[in-house]
Amino acid sequence: MDLVRRSAYGLPATSPATFIAKTRGTKVHYLGTGYPSRRHDLCDDYVRAIRASHLANTKENYSDIAYNVVVCEHGTNYEGRGPNRRTGANGTKALNDTHYAVCALLGTPGGGLSTPPDAQLHGIRDAIEWLRAEGEAGDEILGHRDGHPTTCPGDALYAWVQRGAPRPGATPPPATPVVDLSRLIAAATVDPPKSGTPVSYAGVRTVEAALRAEGLLSASLVDGHFGTSTIQAYAAWQRRLKYTGAAADGIPGRKSLVALGAAHGFTVID
């Protein structure tokens, strides 16, 4: 990992941002403006300029550069807030509490560099793994647009994120299904009609397949409808996790769904 610490490129050695013990993972960002490619010796100047613009933004009232790490096109990681510091980049306080932020020095199409080179992708992956090792980042790798209305990190970079952020040249892992908790809860609450009618959310079938693998749901009921039988099966899963009373009502909660996903190979987003 090519890491440049804060003090090595002119920032105070320690970020004043709020301490955070751990996160669910990391969100990937880009600049959202045009970004001309540049010599490597000019990249740290640009990172300092980002920090200066953030500190001058009285509306957002940033305490520091918003990102935990900034990655240039050459693959170098510039320590921003660093690990164990709450980001200011994900859009809301709640989103900033749950994920770190890694920003690529990458811009919009027509404004210079908009497709991440392999060196930069390696650098972003390095940043993610560093935040996991040093900052207790969880396994989630998402884009800024996941959970927040934005086009960030751009289509090219987001497509890579959706593939699991593989290192260039590596054999891509099998696609991991993603289940949206809010949509799943909506499907469970509506109690969709019987098999053979249109499903309300395709992710229901992923959850049903996992419940079937747990021996809690008949194969004939893996139909994409979060109806009464699926609610009963999910309640049984919650009881298996030692939930009782209203906490075992068959309506998915984040912890129980993450546990099911960890056991059966799907990722949960809110």
C-alpha cells in the first residue's frame, strides 16, 4: 500500500473529526466535477485544495477534509480523516456514522479523467483493506449513491463497486445477491397475494431460499411472496436467534437479516 500520512503532505498529524470505533463498511466517492489528469507530484496539492474548500464551507461546517482517504490516479492513498474518524462525506449524520468514505480523484465524463485506471482501483482497494485493518470497517463496500440521492461515484466507478471492488486482473468472485431491508419489510408488511401473481420485491425470493436452506420453509413456498408462511418461517428464524415476543414477529430486522445473509451468501443494505 502506498500511503501518505497527513503530516507528510502538510496536514495536522491528527484529524479533529469525531472518534468512531467501527463502521459497517466503506462507501466510495468521486469528485463530481471535471478532473484533468495530472503528474503525480501535483496530486497532494489537489488533496490539500479539497481540504481547504471543505474548511471554507460554512454551510456544511466541516471540521476537516470530509473523506477518510483520498486516492489519486496513480494509486497513492492520502490519509484524510483516517481510520476511527467519522466521515463528513456520506450525506447525513446517520450515513456518516455507518460507513467510512474513500474518494477517488476522478471526475465526470467530458471533464478529463472519468474512468478509473487500474492503479487507482488497486489504491481504493488498499484503502478499504486499511480501514478494515486499522479502523474496524465492516465488509460492506458501497457507493455514495447507496442510501443517498446522488450520482456519486459516477457510473464507471460504481459499476466496479457493484462487482465487489475486485482488484484488476483478479478472477471476479461470484455475484453476491443484495437484499434491500426497507423493501423487504414493505413486502412483508403488505402480505402479498398467493403464488402465481406478480411479486412486490424480487429480493424476497433470496430470503425465502435462505429460510428453506435452514429447514424453515417448504420449497413450494419459495415463490417471491412474503406472505403468511414466509412470515411464520422468518419468525422461526428470529426465535432460533433467541429473539422473543415482538422481536420474533416475522418482520425482518437488520441484525437477524444480516445473520441470515452471512449464513447464506447475500448482502443487506438499508
